[in-house]
Amino acid sequence: MSVPLTEDQRALLALIREFVQREVEPRAAWLDRHERPEDCFSWELVEKASDVGLRTLTLAEEYGGAGADYTTTALAVAELAKGDMGFAVVFAQTWKLVQTLQEAGNQSQKDRFLPLFRDNPRHLLAITLTEPDTASDYFVPHAGARYRTTAKRTKGGWLLNGMKHFISNGNRAFLYIVFAQTDPERSLSEGSTAFLVPRDSPGLSIGTVHDKLGERLANNAEVIYRDVFVPDENVLGEVNGGYAIQRQFFPASNAYAAATVLGVAEKAYERALAWAQERVQGGKRIIEHDSVASDLAEMKMWLDATRGYILHATWCADHPEHWRPELGVLPKVLASKVAWDVVTRAMELHGGYGYMKETGMEKLLRDAAAFLHSDGVNRTLLLKAAQFLR
Amino acid sequence: MRIFVFLKTIPDPEAPADAYRFQGREVEAARAAWVLGPFESNALELAVQISEKLGGELTALALGGKEQEVGLRRALAVGAVRAVRIDIETGEGWRSPLATARALARAASTLGGADYYVFGRQAGDWDQGVMAGLFAGLTNLPFVPLVRAVDVRAGELQLVRELPDGWEEGVLAAPAVLSATNGPGTLLRIAKVRDVMQANRKPIEVLSLPEEPAESLRLQAVAPHEARRSGRVVSGTVAEVAEALLTELRRLGLVGGMTT
């Protein structure tokens, strides 16, 4: 889809395309096939991305990064996801959390953590919100909603205890933004706090690395906190202000999730289009059959509309005076539904070939499935959006 | 130490045939993106390595219109300190390779000359492969074609040159001209994100040169080869397939009239 891009955005996307073709695509299918989830993740790829400056894309220029805004970041996420969705998730998480730290962190926190991030080519970030019993609850909190992970006051700081699961980059991050219940009497919307917790904090350990259907180049893991001491200076925002951090400092998180799965869908569409232009059945190329042609046209329409909606949301995030809260939850719903539709149709257009691993369509299908739930179950996000309409 | 690398931005050679429109003497790349030519990308990598290893200053030059900025900005992003677009008014005639080489030589001279002049082995659009040699002839400099790797030992530039069945290695003293070929040692590095963005903010100088005298050859028309027809799939038993293939080969006059 043609949207006006700046020269910087155009150059960045060309760079990512080249990186994807040269480094990601030759490895993605092979990495995806490994049995152990840990073996699907590649530090080599992360370091190569670091080497060209992709890891520090959203780091402010004053700290040595490229200082990408929300729109540029979403464009980058979608382009990277065309190479591999899991790999894009590794970076989308990191890019968004660096933006959060820069927006919500105080000067001391930025000065302590951002240079460490910049200088370590493996430095990734993770956010630990989800718990086995607290998931949709933190999107639409009710009076009884609590994190089971708690932070209790101690001298000079807090003691963290609990377990988070399904955490993207959970076993790979060097720095975590951890949400924990600091006031057990109140709902998590009023009684939780965000903390900055380095990986080497005593008491922090990694549990199971989850084995997943798709998105395999990204690891999701349990993160366990046993009496992890967090000094007061590592409280992000205000004590009991965790939910405010969630609401205020992740304006584009949902759009990044949407862009991730959009990249997969656009890749599936491109492959289906190329296939339809080559494959001959019924005495002509299958794109010359009306039903196939109209299918492709409809796929293109939904993809363009979705890309437009995502970029509308990120533009509003970049220009907060235009921001509407539903833009923080709806783009991913649209993108994941469209992606699932497009990828399944693209696979169907490939006939039997689409079902065979050799064409790579089944990987796109497995990857696209991730965002039916990831970054918020769709029905929960719709419920959340409905709250803003009342 | 000064190094000049000559670049050419061309319509994407990977674009499908219908991305081009042929009209009389013009070829319009209607739907093809502008990209740095493949062998010029090898030349750029080689030139960057020479400037890194010898500590020289790299200048990128390209002759043509604004589209040439694509390659020049790429050069700025990977280490060129200066980018110059050579602007020559396009006349009625056909600019022959010799005229282009003359223009490049004049530009190089106007800019004060260099120690090493690096070209791609051939442009990716017309594939004539004569520019580096013509430039060397006009400037009376030694020329080493098809360089696939460079190194510096004891302050001297070592080259590895591709041969039809092997390679040869030697030392090249400045001033000299070399052309780069493709290989692992000349694969253009991916620029860094910040450098790409900064390259977008750097100026590209324009060097205007007067039009060349008219060429003896005038272009009258340009057209693509007739598109190759798609093949025909032959199916059946082995004997049937063999018979069908033989019949087709006879029809095309490629085999004699023996019977099976």
C-alpha cells in the first residue's frame, strides 16, 4: 500500500528488506524446525541486527540510537515480520519497552539503564505482566483482579515474589519491566506497581520455556521471582501507579502487535499472488480464473485497510492531541482477524502445495495464529474498546 | 590518499519485463524501482575497504539525473565522505561509452584527481563493461579488471583478480584504475540505521559539465527482444513423451527425419 513515507523511513525499510533477505530468510525455516524452543532462538541473528543498528532503533539519538517514532517503528516491525514473525516479536518487544522506559523513566533510570542497553549487542527487554491466573484481567480489570506476584516493602526497596508466564523474551532479556501487586487490598488497577528489574538480580530465575505452535524464533518463558530485592530507585512511575504506566506509556504496543501479524499476512499474500500468476490449471494461469482473482483483490483490500488503520493509530500516538484510547486496542483485533483470513486463503490458493512444508505456507499459518491471543485476546480487547464508547 | 568510486543507479534489473515501456528512442522504467547497479555495489564495497585499510578519503561520483542520488546516498551511508552527481545536459544524440568516460575523466580532473579509481566491472543496465578500461585509457593509468578482494600489506594495496579458471594476486601502486567483480569479498555491507538516516541529511554536490560534442552514432530506435514463449508440457508414457519431443524437434528443424 502506498502511504507517504519520509526519506528516512524509505531508507530504513530498504535496509530491513536487505537484512531480511540476506540474514533472516536463509535461516528462519531451519530455526523454526528445531524441536527444543530454546534452539529456535538465534543470538547470532540478534547480534547481526545489533551490528546494523536495528536493536537500538527506538533508542533516543542522545543515547546513541536512531530515535524512531511510533510510526517508523510499526513500519519496521511489519517489514521485519515479512522475514520471520518470531524474530520481529523479539525486536518489537524490545523497541516498545525502550520507548516506554524513555517516556516513563526518570533521568536517573534512563542514565543507568539505557547505556547498558546500547552497549550490549544481546541486550533485549521483556515485560512481565501475564500470570497463569491474571491475563485478560489486566486489560479489563475488575474489583477483584489482583496480580499474584507481590512486592512488599522492605528497607530501601521492595521484595518481589511470584511467577509470570508466556513472557516474550522471558529467558533472553537483560532487563524486565515487572508489574506486581503492592497493595493487596485494592484492584490491580489501583494497587499494582511497575519495577525495573535487571536479569542478574538475585532470586530471579527462568522456569519453563514454552513450546509453541508458531512464532518459534521468539522464546516465551516463565519468569520466577523469589525474594528479589528491587531498590526504590527502580520503581517505574509511582507506587501503585502500575496501571497508569500501562495506560499512558504503551500507546503503540497494540499497533506493533498488529504490524507484526500484518507482515505475515502481506508475505502470504505476496506468495499467493506470485503463485496465482505462475500456476496453470484449467488451461490458464489460476489468476485468470475469476474466483481466484477476486479472492486476491479482496485480500489486498483488507491488507491495505489494515495497514492504513495501524498507521493511523501510530500517527495519532506520534501526535497525542489526536489520540483516541480505542486506537490502543483495536488495530491488533483487525490485523489478527485479517491475517488469519488472508493466510488461510493464501494457503488454500496453493492447493496441496500449501499444505506441504516445502512452500512455507504452513509456517505462515502457524505464525499468524499467535496473534489471535497475543497482546490481548481479541474478545477482551473488543470489550476494552467498548468501555471507551460508553 | 583519495579514492573515487564511480556508481550507477539503474532501474531494478529484477523488475518484470512489463515494468518497462519502449517508445521510439526512449526506454521508460515506468514501474521499476531505482537501485544501485549490482557491480557498482561491489565497487562501492571494494572502495570502502580500500579507504578503511589505507586510511583514505572516499568520494562517490555518479553521472546522471536526480535518480543517481539513490546510489550516492548508499555510498554516504557506508563510508563515503563526499558524493558528487555529475550533471551533463542530455543532447539529441546517443552518449557513447567513450563520451561517458570522457565526462567522468573531466569530472575526476575537476575534483582534483584521486589515487585509486574504482568501477564496477559492468553497468547492470547495458552490460557493456567498457567504462573502467576507457577511463584508464583516457587518463593514461594502469588498469586492473575483475578485482574480487583487496588487502593492505606493508602499506601496499594487494589485489586478488578473478581469472577464467582461477585467480591471481598482486600489488597495485597508485595512481591506478580497478574494476570490481562479484564475490564474497565484494558483497556490499548493510549500512547501519543511524548512518542511513544521517546520509539522508548530507548534501550531494552537483558538478555541471558542458555538453559533449555530437557523437558520430545517432540513436534511432530501441526495443526489447521478442518475449520468449512459454514452454509446453508434454505428458504420457515414456514412449509417447519421446515421440512428442522428437516430433517437435523435427518441426523446428533441429533434428533430421529419422523415424523411431
